[in-house]
Amino acid sequence: MNCFFAILNRLKYINRWGLMHGVRSENVMEHSAIVAMLAHSLAALENKLSGTEYDPARAALLGLYHEAAEALTGDLPTPVKYYNASITAAYKEIERGAEERITRSVPLKLEGELKGYISQDKTERESAVVKAADKIAALIKCREELKAGNTEFAGAEKSTLAELERSPLKSVKYFLDEMLPAYDLTLDELQQ
């Protein structure tokens, strides 16, 4: 019996933003889907805007699996994860252990296809767009909460936006200028 997909299926039970009061909860599985879509598009945009050679499909798959370890570790809130260097290092070790356990569960016939997505090389070229996509997904969540009247996310929105504005990726600037404003529209406005 192989448990790989059953383990990853548990991502739908892991809620994000654990220290924040949210109007709507967000789980890691839906977050990963959003990051995958954004990473795919950012890679394609970056290629067009900067002449880079990102692989959009690879970026999408890296985004899809970027939180796989959380199926076993849960989602440690950012303020805790980065509270100090020793906590950050300890958590990274826990993540690596979880990635190794999940990687060992990859079906033998799919090893070549999946292992590199679970234990990701963060220095890989496409990692830059995945990281940016992860931040954009966080910004979108913050904006959704603010739009619903939840000021709990105001500080997170401000710091996340500032970090994205410092990104060297032209695709990030393009997204912020051309696509992010649409998230403030109603369904009726989106269909006009």
C-alpha cells in the first residue's frame, strides 16, 4: 500500500494564518493551487518581459508541492517560524525530515516525476517565481480579509506589499500594476 497521495490529501485540513482572526479560513491545499497558478503565470510573464528562460510548467508544479511538508508538520505561523535564528533553523530541520518522509512514500513508478517537487532545491531558477507567487497569494488573502472589513490583516498586507514592491522580477511589478486591482472588484464588475 502506498500512502503518498493520502498524505498530501491531508493538506486540506491544515489551515493557514493560525495566529490571525480570519473572516474566511484558507487551507494549505487551496493556497498551493493558487501559488501553482500564479507561479506558472509569473514564469511565463518573466520570460516575455525579461527574456529569461523559466519553465512555466516546472514553476507551477514547484508551486503546487511547495508546502507538501506541512501535511506532516502543520503550518507554523510566520512570526513563530522566524522569531529567531535557532527557531528558524530547528523548523527547517523539521521540514526537511517531513520532506524526507513524504519523499520515501512516493510510488516507485513515479519517483523520477515527483521527488524533486517534494524536496525542492530552493536555489533552482524557478524557485524565485514560486517564492514571489507565494507572497502574492498572501497579499491576495490579506486584501480579501481587508475587503471583508477585517483590519487584523492590515499589517500583514502592508509588509507583504512592501516586500513584493522590492522584488527584482518584472512579472511581479506587472502583476501588482495590472492584475491585483481586479481583486477589489465585485463579480458583476469582473464580468463587464
